[in-house]
Amino acid sequence: MTPITEDIAPLDRHTDDVVIRVHDLSIGWGDFTLLEGMSYDVHRGDVFVILGGSGCGKSTMLRHLVGLEQPQSGTIHVEGVGTPSMVIGPPPFGILFQSGALFGSMTVAQNVALPLRTWTDLEPDAIAAIVRAKLALVGLDGAENNLPSEISGGMKKRAGIARALAFEPKILFLDEPSAGLDPITAVELDEQILTLSKHLGMTIVIVTHELASIFKIATNCIMLDKTARGIIARGPPQALRESAKQPFVQSFFRREALEDHT
Amino acid sequence: MRDDARVTAKDASPDTHEPLVVSGSDGLRVSGDATLEQGGKLWKLLGAALADGTGNLSIDVAGIKTIDGGGAALLIARARAYEQRTSSTVTWSGAAPSVAAMLDLNDRELAPLPRRPRERFLAQIGRVTYEIGDRAGAVLTFVGQLAAATWASITGPRNVNWRDLYRLVERAGADAVPIVLLINFLVGLITAVQAAFQLKPYGGDIFVADLVAKAMTREFGPLMTAIIVAGRSGAGFAAELGTMKVSEEIDALRSMGICHYCHLVLPRLLALVIAMPVLTVLANLLGIAGGLFTAMLYLDVTIPTFIQKTQSVLTLADVGTGLIKSVAFAFVIALSACERGLATTGGAEGVGRSTTSAVVGILFQIVFVNALFTILFQVFEI
């Protein structure tokens, strides 16, 4: 195997406050290894974007970071959690799944209220107030009593974000948050993400393809590639757009079709 | 400031995270943590402080050390409720940048909470009655579409998804063999035991063979097989087609000009029409074997005598009527399951609903059709 060459752009901000540390991580299924030898840090307050072409393992990477899957080798360490795994207890993360993953038998409001009802001793009217505020945050106030089957895909996704935020997580994982949103809502969502990271010091890890959104909100990113089976670029996206040497990375950031060199 | 009236019951020292709400002449002062963790206390304190009092109010939030979205939402909600009750305005003062940002982020004009009108009892009866009519219409449409699809597939066999047929026959037939064998063996066995209890005192041991042979081939063989196939394949078909419906796969088929009745329903119907009679024959055999087993253990009948007696009483009509029933059951199961599956709406929950309704409906229809056939065969002395 050819060694992975990596485009590295320097970070403009350095803190030692590492929230997620990934070391020599390999992921795959059975005998098949999809990505290997990956190491990176996510710092507090980062808006950390995981990029890459379709099927390169971005969402799988996210599932490893939250402990839904176990790595083939290597370690993941999350501050305050240790090695992430799914345990019963107050959730340490907020997670938005690609489809929104709302519970079909509950209304939108009940979906958002579920972690609050389960893990806090708040009174019902206090929970209702928080739920309304979270839904207003994603522009879904007024849809409280709708069932997930009665709302559109974009609305489901936004309700999923409201649910992920309900428990005031320190770390928020978003799997393609702006896919299926109209541009205006997508821009609003970007602003909310910035506010959350700036004022709450929330660390946000995002899987996305939306270039406009990446340049606007990302403080750091990694790009995965399935041919190289690992990370092929890392650093702030603006810097990578200017300095990247590899054709794939260049094309990705400049939104061009990859030239055929054959 | 000096004549501050404490609202808090507990005295919180300044270095704890406990929220503190103090009302004074110049308004309200909130300090401590305005977080989700302290949300319960904050909500109660604010509620008590804002319960009475009128007029414009200034809330000093300079003392808030830590804030998060949940805490901010609670502050805003209480303030809004106060504004609404007293028709006045609440202003925030002394907010640190992060507190101001969080309050700002959570302070939005909310759309009114929609109320779902509760359905009255009579309205419910009316709606359900209406729905019975709709259902009947839907079933008729299904039958009509299927008839058209059958004609289309006779004239153009390419329309049918023949490749699926083998897989479906295997899944509905071959895979069901072990459970069908076991259950029918047990049914034959217990039928024989019950018969033996009644007949033994009269020395009628040998008639157990007659009863088991007739009951298994005419009634229990087809019926038990149908019940198992309904549980396995009926539920499977409804869930499979239901999932395809809610994930827009049916729409995708239609958009490609492919008849989903030919592609999905007919192969399933054919698969059951092929598999069910075969399973029923096996069921009959094992049922009789169950009876034989009882006779061996419990009755004064030798194995050859039992087999000979069975051979002499069983007629082609016994087995034939059972097989006719099994084909009828195949139609009932496949059509009901597919109809329910294709009528699915409402996501994963809808799939569950239509699967349940398919199985319950099928079981009822099987018992009903069985009774109908039994009566018909009696009337025509078949």
C-alpha cells in the first residue's frame, strides 16, 4: 500500500483543551477494514467537520465516536466519558441521526421532551417551556402536536436537532444536519451552531457535504478517503482550499469535477 | 436594595451553583446557575417570585454565573408568562455577553400551540362507519386491479417477477416444513388421545384410526397449516409490502411503468398456491403418524392394524377436500396480506399496524372459510 500523503493546513487556534482524542483508529466490519491509522484531536469549542466522498465512512466514523460501533483497533477517548459506549444514564452527547430518527409513536414535542422527562426532575410545564424554546430554535414551534409521519423530511431533521439539544450536551454530533433543508433554514441552522459553540463552548462534530456551510462554520476538518483508506487532509477548510496539493482535495474544496488524468 | 425580601427558602452561599431569586424594590435579581441541572429549583423560585406583582419589571441577571439553553428557556418562559398575565414588559439588565446571547437565542416569538380537537363518541362511531365503506371500496379496488394484473400477466408473462417466485416458494414452503410437521404431529397425537378416552371404555380402540384420519385430512391438516403459514408468510408479506410502501419503493416501481400487482402480489399468491397443498399433504401424514404414536402407546391396536384401518377408511374425497381448502386458504392469506401491506401508511408504526391487522384478519377469514367449506362438502356429501 502506498503511504498516505496528507494535506495539512496549520490551525489558527491552539488550545490544549482536547475533548475528543482519536489515536490510531481502524474501522471496518469483520475482515474488511474501511479506514485505518487515523489519529486526530477535537478541541473544546471546535466546530469539527468530517468530510469525504460518498461511502468513505464518514457516518461510520461518527458512529464510532459516540460508541454505537466498536473500533477494529486503536482508541477513542472522550472527555468525561472515556471510551465511548452506549450505557444507560443521562446522555453525555447530543446526537442527530441522518434521518432524524424520531419515534413514530410520539408527537414532535414528546420526542424532544423524552430525555428531559427521563433524566431530570423538572415539572411538566417547565419541560414544556424548554421543549417550546428548542423547537422555536429550529423553527418548528407550532408543530408540537404533529406526529413524525405528518411532517416533512426537513422538519424531521430539525426536530431531531431540537431533541439532540434538549439535554444541553457538551458535545453535539450532527450527521448531515443541513441535508434536506431549504437554504434559508440551513443558514439559520449554521448561525445557531456558531452561537452554541461560541457562547456555550459546545463542541460540535458535523458530517456534511455542504461547502458553503463548511466554510462558514468549521474551525477544523478532516477529509476521509476510501482509496487511501484514511485521512487525506486536515486543518481549517479555508486554508485547505488555498494550500491543498492533492487533486481530490483541491477539487472537493473548489467544487470542481475531478480531472481525468488517464 | 437593602430591603430585599428573600424568596428563597434556603440560604445559598455565593460559591454554590444553586440559583437564587431575590425580589427588591427595583425588580428581580437572579443569581447562581441558570442551567438545566438547576432548572427545577430555578423554575420554582421564579414561579414564586413572579406569582404576584404587576407592572413593568426589570430582571437583573448580572449574578448568573453559568447559563445554558435550558436555563435560558425557563427564564424566558416565566418572564413571558408574567408579561401576559400583567400586560407589561420585562427587561433584562446586567447580562454578561454569554447570558445575553443565550437569552436572545431562546427568546423567540412562538407560534400558538395548536390544539387537537378531541373526537366525540358519536363522531367516532360515524367515522368508523364511514371507514368500513372506504375499506370495502379499497378491497374491491384491490381485487379489480389484481384481476387486471392477472390478465396482463397471462397475455404478457414478462410482467411477472418470476425470479422472486422460487425464493418465495422456498421461504413460504420449504422453510415452514419443520414447524408444520411438528405441530401437526402433536395435533394428531392429542386428537387420538381425546378420542381414545371416549372410545376405549366401549372397546372402540380401532375407531381412533378412523377419527384421526378423517379429522386430520378434512379439517386439522389444512387448518393448522394455514394458521402457521398465516403467522409466518402472511405477517411477512404484509410487513414486507408495508415497508416497501412507506419507503416509496412501490411508487418507484409504478414510476418505472412496472405493475406492482404483477411484480409483487402475483408471485406471492402463486407461491402460496404451490406451497400450501404440499405442506398440507405433509401435515396430513404427520397428523396420522401422531395418531399412530398414541395408538402404539395407549391402545390395544397394533401398528399394521392401525395403518390398514386408516387405508381402508381414507377416501380420495377426504384428502381432496382438504387440499381444496388449502388452496382457498392460500388465496385468503396471500391476498389479505398483500392488500393490508399495500394499504400501509404512517412509517414504521404503520407497518406494525398493518401486519397485526393482516394476521388477525387472515385468521378470522381462515376459520370462516373453513366452516363454509365444511358445510358445503356436507351438503353435497363430498
